[in-house]
Amino acid sequence: MAVIFGTIFSFGFLWMTFVGLMMTINVLGIALWIWMLVDVAKRDFKEDNDKIIWILIVVLAGWIGALIYYFLIKRKDPSTQLRAGDQK
């Protein structure tokens, strides 16, 4: 009886840990998605069509589109990077 209870309890603990981890990842993904969506809306692109295209990519692809935007546009922007000795 104790073995069965221990097995059920350990499975429940692992399940709750997994659910908690997935919820945390989802909340962080949504936060990233909102952050990148705001950045796309505020950014001045060379062409107006670029802004529309990036908004569509971020909105329709969700957090994956936000990651793509982050690595292709936001991360390469020199105005968002701090240089050594700069303070914000």
C-alpha cells in the first residue's frame, strides 16, 4: 500500500512541476510577444510595408514570430545595445 501511495505521490509531484514549468514558459512567451509587438509598432522602418509585414509576422506566428523578429531586427539594432562604459 505504501509503495502505491509513494508512486502516486511522486507522479503527482512530477506532474505539478511539469505544469508549473509549462505555465512559466507560456507567460514568458506571451510577455516576449507583447514586447516585440510594441517594438514593431514603435520602430521606424525604411519602408512602411516593412512595418506591416513584421506586425503580421509577429501577430500571426505568436511567440515564434516574436523570436524571429528579435533575432533578425531588434538584436541587430545598434541603438538598443549598450557600449562599454555607457550607463542608462
